[in-house]
Amino acid sequence: MFRLYSPVFLSDREMKGVGEMPVDLQHCEADLGDVRLHYVEVGSGPLVVLLHGFPEFWYSWRHQLPVLAAAGFRVVAPDMRGYNLSSKPRSVAAYRLPRLSGDVARLIHHLGSGKAVVIGHDWGAVVAWDLAQRYPERVERLVIMNVPHPERFARGLLTCRQLLRSWYIFFFQIPWLPEALTRLGNFAVIRRILQTDPVRPSAFSPSDIGKYMEAIARPGALTAAINYYRAAMRDGLRVLKEFRRIEAPVLVIWGQKDRYLGAELAEPAAKWVPNVRVERLTDASHWVQIDQPARVNALVLDFLSSCHAQKDIERKS
């Protein structure tokens, strides 16, 4: 099941309301043994965990944190391992997917919850898919933004079109050179991506971009972020054998103007994800939650409210 949405652009006044950071945002740290994860937290109620992608950090969710908290959720957005203020192990093996999803499972436990709604974008969505397969008991519901299910992506990489879109994955396998080129001109490549990729003008303000540059410039952060790709390539064949059916309800939100992933990859196979809803935003990019924050927030809240309605029905039956 999927729906196609036309763009909803916001006025400056509406955007201020969507993106205003809550004043009671708390910065915390979870000691998970082998790593420490920095995270921000706001609100109270059922737990929602937000997982960012490359080359971001918790601030990727600046438009979602206040809205979800106001809707009655306890919202936690970690810096993934290797990013910003979280631990930055040096080895490539430290960024294997089982370790990344294990971090999230342990974080949910650390937060005193049995399970959580997990929302992921880009690499955060890769980890969210794996978490739902590897630790189904930890996932109440799953929201995926602009990353295909791993089985769908594996099939996509068999096509020349997607291979060309994914060229950077192969480039990142080279030692030290990707880091050196990315640092040129004070991270000019990343600045240009954030300035030009989104459909909505000024989706990333100069102040936003400055925060991203500060996070990725921390010692060890850039190599750690690129090591996600190096570890994934080394584990590729093993991961392709580990698909497991996901029973939790899943919402996929997909910006149709993604430069890196073809829109044909959005819908997962029913064999692996039987309970899925796919929402396509016609005028949003890969950075969908920043390009169209009001529409994304509305879709997420509708998805979560349907979860509570279903629970009420089950309790009464």
C-alpha cells in the first residue's frame, strides 16, 4: 500500500513553529560498556528513538523532537557511535551492522523501556531495519525514511542505474583518500550537498550547516562515519543471508527526488515486511524530514496514533 503526496511548502512563520527547539531538551550519556552514546531527550510517555544518518548527528531531528514531545512521547535522539559526542572506536570492525543495531537495543534497555518506536533516516534507517530483524522484541513500530529494505537494496545494486547512484560507497572503500578529499575547503563537499540537495530552499540554514561541520570535524568523526560504509562492504555477503521477516508495523516515508536511491526501491517485499505502508512525497529529496517537516510529522503522528487505537481495540476485545 502506498500513497503519493504533492509538496506542502511552509511559510516562514509555520517553519519556525515546526523547527523550534524545545527549551527543556536534555543532553545525556549512556554507558553501554564498549561505547558511550551521547543523546538528547525531551518529553514523557511512550519511547520514540530517532536514528540519524550520514553525515549528521542528533540535530538531524530538530523539526521532529518538539512535535513528538508535544504529542505525548518521550523522544530520544542519539549521536550514533562514531558521531559528534559519542565514542569513536578506531577499527572498521567496530562499525559492523550487528554492533550498530546492538547499540540501539542496549540504549532502549538503558532508557528503562522494553521496546520503542524506532524512526531512522539514511544510515539510521539501515540500522533500524537491522534492529527490527535482529531484536524484534525491542521494536514497537518502525518508521523508515529514504532507505530501502536490505533485500530490496541488494536487488537494486544488480542494476547499472543504482550502481551509478551508489558510486560513493565504492569510493569510500579506499584508505585515507576519502577523508582527505572530504576535508578540503573546510568540508566543502558536504557543505555543497547540504546547500543544493534539498528541494526546499534553505532547508539547511547557514547556522544548521555550521553545526553539522562542527560535529563532523571532531577528532575521529569523519573516519568513523566513512567506516560505516567500509564495514558494510566487508560484511556484504554475510548480511545478504540474514533477512528475517519483520512483523512490526512499518511506515516508509520516501522523498521522490532522492539523488542517491531510486524511487523503485521504496516498497519492501511483502515476504519480508508484510505490514507496511509507503508514503511518497513528490517534491522532497533524500533529506525528507528536513525538506518536508510538516508533512513528515503529520504522517508519523498519524501512524503512531493508529498504533494506540489498535492497542485500545485489543484491550477491549
